[in-house]
Amino acid sequence: MPVNSDPALVMKYNARQFARLQRDLKGLPKEASRELRRESKQIAAQVMKPELDRRLGEVPIWGPRMVQGNVVKVVSDRVPKVKIGGRRKLVSGGASGVMLRYPTATGWRGNSFAPFQPTRWMRKASKEYKDEAFTRWAQVVERIVRKFNSTRTGYL
């Protein structure tokens, strides 16, 4: 997966290759894994979270409450990752971020009497950030592998 330094470059990726890469990342030394987690968290905070919050703010009725309740959280992992939801009560009826996440996106209200509209906010947000986040992450992986290959022989 060589990555050019051109910021306009869009990475093409395959889910099976990505899963294989994730398995390989488990073999990283602790310091490399720590650095990769730190960089991935930074990418998620700079690229993914703002776009998800922006799209969530456009959701009628519950969106602004969910943004204010900070339901989109950046998670530390070897790949950029966010967690959407939370157990804290957001509305007077007792609904939490986890309970509102799916119906605000799909419009399916389940056994609730509250009205929901299909907004597909999570899908729209991921289309916006997916390529940039993956490209930046691939550059970080390449840099870390080069760094640790130069200090250790035969790494990866």
C-alpha cells in the first residue's frame, strides 16, 4: 500500500487486505503500537469527529441535543475510530445516545412513539471523511513501519 505524499491522492482499499493488515499490526512492538494509537486518535479527532458532529447537527429535533451531549467520541485504537452513542440520558423521556443513534439515521422508530426521519447522517458523514482518514492513516503506518524497520532488522 505505498502512499504518495500528494494530498489529493485517494487510496483504494480492499476489506480483506485491510483485515489482514490489522492482524499484522498486532505484531508491532509496544512503542510502535503506542505511536500508531496516538496518531490514529489524532486523525479521528481531526477528520472523523468534526464531520460526524456536523452531519449530526443537521438531524431534525434530536441532532443538536446529541451534539451537545457529545455522543461522538474519539476512541484509541490502531486505526482511526469513533464511538457513537453513550448511556447518559439526553432527553426528558430517558433516551440515551445509543437509543437515538440508529433511529435518527434510518428513520425506523422501533416501538417508540417519537417521530424520526430517515437522514442517513452516519453514511453521509463517512462518505466525506473515509478517503481522507484512510489516506492519512496509511501514511502514518508507512512512516511507523519505516521508522521501526530502520531500528530493527527484519521487522514486518
